[in-house]
Amino acid sequence: MRETVRGRWQRIAGVAVVIGSLFALALTATAGGGSKEKGKMKQLTPEEERVIAHKGTEAPFSGEYLKHSEDGTYTCRRCGQALFRSADKFDSGCGWPSFDDALPGAVREHADPDGLRTEIVCASCGAHLGHVFTGEGFTQRSVRHCVNSISLEFTPAATAPATSRALFAGGCFWGVEHHFSMEPGVLHVTSGYTGGHVPSPIYEQVCEGNTGHLEAVEVVFDPKVTSFEKLARLFFEIHDPTQVGGQGPDIGEQYRSAIFVVDDEQRRVAKKLIALLREQGLDVATEVREAGPFWPAEAGHQDYYASKGTLPYCHVKVKRF
Ligand SMILES: [Zn+2]
């Protein structure tokens, strides 16, 4: 008898399930043995093993993430792969955590051997997660990834630090401080000295030279309102980054242009902006250096222009980006 298209698809699907099961079995065997390739796999408890490796189901309304509503990411309990976002979690009333979407490529689906349900597994390690159902109308997407809590682990959303810090040297600190203190998201600007080898320097020492210090400003900002990149762009627009050995009329090593970075991300951004300026033909002299101790300058140097009621003579904003 001639095989129908439908029959052929069923046979192909059957073979796929067998191959999939063999693959999952192989992975299970590997994980169980604590193999070398899967060295990062977590050692499972007997109950985790029953659900994750042997496709069991935890009792409904018993899992730790059923009523969990924190902001973050659900990962595979066995291998740590990120699987679901809390933003896609909803209450289906079914007794297991429900998600109407998975992270791209994170979850694989295949038909259960009984052909009735569609199993979902971690695409990275094959851990059994649960089943996926469609067309139920619970949410706009009408998809329900019904997942055992025990197959998951939760990582809270990274909480941004309350404030961040940046250090810029662009000539006389009075003018640099003036511009940064007007910038939205900037909480506090302090004029001071950094980059040298003399502890607690005073203005006269720095002016004389031989301290290695640069006049600089410490900018404390709210990363929810502004960013290091935005501030660094401003920095390059309020001074001439191509001038060597000084800034404007102020000549001396303490007036050099530099960014003192506090981490690798700031370093990356600073170098990126310098590369952008060089593409425009600017021969940028700004040094990118690692942040060290910062010594606030004497009170008379803080908020200089604001307290005098005048404007900087040496720092005027020029559009460069
Ligand atoms: Zn996994």
C-alpha cells in the first residue's frame, strides 16, 4: 500500500523522537557520570535527577518558582543556560511556573513518545524542563511553557549601582568642573589632583610641577540618567584633546588631557571615542590611564565659576561627535 504523506511525516517524527531520546540519554549519561566535557554541570539531588534526567514531573503547586515574581532570568538548574525571562512569566493556574516565551534558541521542543504532548528541554544540555502548549489563549502569544521549578534556577536582574564615578583631566579644573556640573544626571563634581606620586598635594605644589599630578575633576553621576559615554563625549567637546603639554593658555604638565578609567568598560568607551575622533583627523593627545587616588583641591578651587558668577575663559563647548 502506498504510504500517505501524513504517514511518512509520522514515521520521520518517530525517528526524530528516537534520535532525540538517544541524544538526551547520551547527555544524561554524560552528566550523571560527571564527565570531563560537561564539567560545569551541577551535581543533581535524587529529586532533581528524577525530573531533569528521567523526565519526571514535580507535584503541582509545590515548586518554589510557582508564585515567584521577582525581576530576573530563569536558568537551567543543571547547566546554567539562560532559559526564560521573568517578563514572560504568567499565572496560568495550572500549578507549575508558566512562560509564554523562551529566550531565543534556549529551549528545544520535541513530541512526546505518546504523540500527545510536546516536551521542552534545555537546548544546551537536554535537561527535561516540562511541556509546551499552544492555542489556550492565556496570553497574547497563546503559548504556555509549563516548567518544573526544580528544572530551574533564578538569577535576579543585576541591580545597577546607585552612583558611578568618572575622572577627567582637561586643563584648568575650574572650567571642566563648570561644564560637568551643568550636565543632567551629574550629582556632584569635585576639582582635585590625580595621577601623580605626591600624597595630599596642595595647589602650589602641583603648579610648581614635579608632583606628576594633573588637575582633574571627579564626576559622580546617576547611571540611570546619564552614562560614562555621554560624559566622556562631553569631555572631548569642552576642551581641545589635541593640545600637547597644556590646555588653552594654561601650559604645564598638570594641564594635560587624560581620562582616568575606573574599569575596563570605561577604558573601552574612552578608546572607542578617541578612535572616532582620530577618524575625523584629530590627532588626539588624551591619555587613557587607570584611576588611582584622587585628592580634592582646596575649598577655594571648588565651584570656582559658580561662586565668582563668571564663565570659563578656557573651556568652550565645541561639537565634535
Ligand atoms: Zn541545561
